[in-house]
Amino acid sequence: MGQPQTHYQILKVPKRATPEEIRKAWKKAAFGYHPDRAVSRGLSERCEKAAKRRFSKVRTAYEVLSDPTKRKEYDFSLSAAGKREKAEEARREARSRQAAERRAERERQEQEREARRRRRDLNRAKEDHRARWRAMQIRRRQAGTLLDAELEEWGWIREEIDEAKHRLARMLFGR
């Protein structure tokens, strides 16, 4: 397909063309590619669509080149300085995107560390609970009965473990 055409190439005018030359070139191109003319000439639908696309390009080129401000910006974008500026902007965007990706990765790793720490704490609480339960069972066998104070301690430990489980579930699953 080749390189894309510039607005100057579309209107077939030199870069230093005057506004009057641009207007004349636009009228000539618009007259030749106007979709209504394609219909009146009895061209196929495919040719008619091509004429519409070409007319749209001609219209866009004229809109840019006929406005002095837009034309100056367009000329700058075609120049080497404009290309360098676009390349620098692309590099800045890439660096910004990479920094955001690194931040997201650090946050994900921190969340994983926090989840591992919470699981470790929960496992420690479970082990502590099992050790207390075993000790209580041993005392029960030795004494033959449970004391009220031991039952209260057991209830308090159970509540602590349940609360730790709920905190972990909220942290891991957002519940």
C-alpha cells in the first residue's frame, strides 16, 4: 500500500501553496470525487464507496490546510522536530506505563506477603488452640472433670480463632 499520503499530496499542491491555490485545488478535487457525481455517472457501488472515501480525504485535507493554525500544526508534525517530539512523547508514555506496571506488581507482591503472614498467624493460632485443647484433655483425664474456669478459657480461645478466620477471609476474598 505504500506510505500514507500527506494532505499536500491529496490536494496535489506544493508545501508552499497559497490559500488561493489550496482552495482551487480543493474545488477541483471535490468536483472530481464528489459522491453525487459517482452516482450520476452510473458507477458501481464499489466505485461509489471509493469515491466517498476519497472525497472524505480531500475534505479533511482542505479543512486542515485552509486553516492557518491547523496548517502550522500539521506542518510541524511533518517536520523532523515534530517527529522527534512525537517519539519523545511515546517514550515518556512507555516509561509511565512501565512505572505503573512496576507499582502494580509491588502492590500485588505486598498483598501476597500480607496474605501469607495472615495465614501463618492463623495457623499459629490453630496450633496454640490445639496445644491448649490437648493440655485441657490431659488435665480432664487426670482430674476426671472439667473446671468452670477451663471451660471459659476454651470459649475465649474459640472466639479468638473464629475472629482470625473471618479477618483472613475478608482480606483474601473481600467478604
